[in-house]
Amino acid sequence: MSSEALSQEEKLAKLKSILEDLHRGVKFEELKGRFEELLKHVSPWEIPLVEQELVASGVSPLEIAALCDLHVSLFRDSLLGVELKDLTPGHPLHTLIMENDEIMKDAEKLTLYARSLDKPGVKEELKKLAAELRGIRAHFMKEQFLLFPYIERRGLTAVPRVLWTKQDQLMAKVRKLNQALWKGSDEEVKKLAEELSRDMMDMVFRENKILYPTVLAMLSEGEWSAIKLEEAEVGYYKVRPGDEWVPGEPVYPPEVRSGISEEVASKLPMEVKALLSTLEPVDTMPLIREGDLKLDQGYLRLEEIDSILKTLPFEITFVDADDRLRYYSRKEGMFFLRTKTVLGRKVSLCHPPGSVHLVERIIREFREGKREVAEFWINMRGRKLHIRYFPVRDSQGNYLGTLEVVQDITDIQKLEGEKRLLDWDES
């Protein structure tokens, strides 16, 4: 049957019938077949127009929003190849695809709500949705910090650069929409919401059709295992990952030493194949260098550690578990005098008799696990100083000592608004 076989009135009637059944409690799976049949006569991009006619006929847009689940569950099949559909729940890529389903639903709701701002309760729902959209950043950050390093390591930097730029632009529109919903006109809100909706749908297309097939072809099980072990640290957008896929031995980006093989290249999307002639050299720099010390989250040389501690914009003093002063960072213009002659000295002897009882109490309560910070602020030489003490503990929570941090916050207190651009002189 051709797409012209149904009149607009018939399309509306069928869509309204599905909506009414959904509202009455008919199960999603029972309605899926009817909605799939309707989609043979209505293009995915025509759905918002049909929905808008339903709103004009008196149906609440908040009820119509329930159709987004049906729409997206069917529409996603046209976006995914067989390999992506067959991923095991819990696999990081399966989770990203589930998040994209949520993003598609929210994109459709955005347009629906934006065109119905005069209807009861719609603007409040749009405010809630716009606030939730801030969470899309977690979806993007998993790609930027977990996926992209593996692609870049193989010399393919163009795809991550383009996507990251577009993701930042999308999140900027999320911020603007949230601001407009409280301070802008309905016309401005409608324009921003519709633009954002289009950008969200476009991003889902780019990821499902280009990025995900690319990483599925490129990454090994070990690389996916490393991503799985890190993803919870970043967070998720409106989904809870499954637990059927179990990670194995992780492989991190610096362990990748080869480029894109002919076999992998043959599986890449056409848009990526076109970029293979512009690949940068494979990044073969090893993670661990001669002289590196292994730290919990990386590797540094002793000289680097010493220089980092000196460069930090505050003064640091460390007292060990035996209450002896073990280290201080030396900076020009220090507010509190420290000399090499105090190294190894009992901390109780490093303070005036009138205040030593405070230091002893802080350390005692840190040692006993009763406190996690002690802080003071004072005026000195016309500057405002923020002085904080922190207990230092090992991975098992055992007390290792106390860290004192002294920071000049005078200029920090004066900051207002935002500064997002570099204002250095080009000369």
C-alpha cells in the first residue's frame, strides 16, 4: 500500500486510537504492531506534524508524549545495523545506544511541548525536561573521555574533533533554553527548543550511523572492558546498564600500538572510509617512561612531582602519621615561614604554645576518623587567606598524616559571571 493510501484524517484517527488505548492501559507490545503499520504511511519526520494536529483537536500534548516510546522503539531499527542491534546488555556500546533512545524521545517531546506552550501544564513540563537535558553531558563525556582516545590513538582524529565541537554547541543550546524558560519570551523558547530538538536528533544519527559502527569495528574486547570499568565514574543519561556483559582484562589506549587494518577498514562506515587517506601517524608513545614512579592514577617522574607541588597555587605542608613535619612546598612570597631545619620536627613544637592545642585536637580527630576537614580564614598583609587541614589516608582508610593547605583567595572572591575565552595579548 502506498504512502498516499491514507488521508491525513485517517492518519490522525489511527494515531488518536493508539494514544487512547495507551492511555487506557493497553500494553506497549500490543500497540507496537499497530504503530508500526501506521509508520508505513507516515514518515518519521511527519509524526510531529500529525501530533501537532492532535493537539489542535484538543488532545493534551502531555498524553501525546507517551507515544514517544513507541515512535523511538520503532524508529531506532532504521538507525542501527545488525551488529549494533545484537549487542549484549551491559556492553558499553549497548548502554550508549539506550541513552540515544532516551535522547530521541526527549527531542520529540521538545518539539511537541515547544509548539504547545499555551496548553495547561506544558511549560512546567518543558522546564523539567530542559533541566534533565543537562544530563546529556554524561553521555557525551563517555564518548569524549572513554571512546575518543582509542580512535585518536589509531590516527583518526577528525571524527572526534567534529563530534566534540557539535556536542559542545548542543550543550550550549541546552543552557540557553534553560535560561530562556525563566527569562525569555515564549517565542524565544519555541525557537530554541525546536533548534535543540533538531540538533539532538542529528547527533543521534551521527553517533548511531557513523561513530558507533566505527568503534565497534575498531575496538577489541579488552578495550571495551577498560571502558566498562570507567563508565560509572562518568555517569549515565536516564538508563541503568544491564549486567549480562562481563568485562575481561582491560586494555588502555597507550597499549594500542597498531593502526587500522584492511579488515577493520572494510567494516567502517563510508563517511569514515573517506577519511582514511588523511590519518595521522599511529601514536606509539608508551605510557611508562624511564624514571617514572607508579601512582594511583598515572605515572610521574620525581622531578615532575616536586615541580607540580611547587607550582600549585597554594602552600602545602604535610605532617606524617608520627606527627612529624615531613614536607613543605617552597614558593616565592610565602605567607608562613618554613625552613629545612623544621623537617622531622614534632608538629606540636612548630606552633605557638597558645594555639598548639588546636593543632593537636585536629590531628587527634583526623586520626580517629571523626573529621575530614578543618578550616579557618584570616587577614594577612592585606590579603584574605583560606587555611584548611585534611586527613591523608591510604586506600584502606588508614591514617597517613595531615595536609595543611594555605590559599590566597583575595582575587577569587572578586570573580563574577563567567570567563570562557583567553584574553592574552597576541604580541
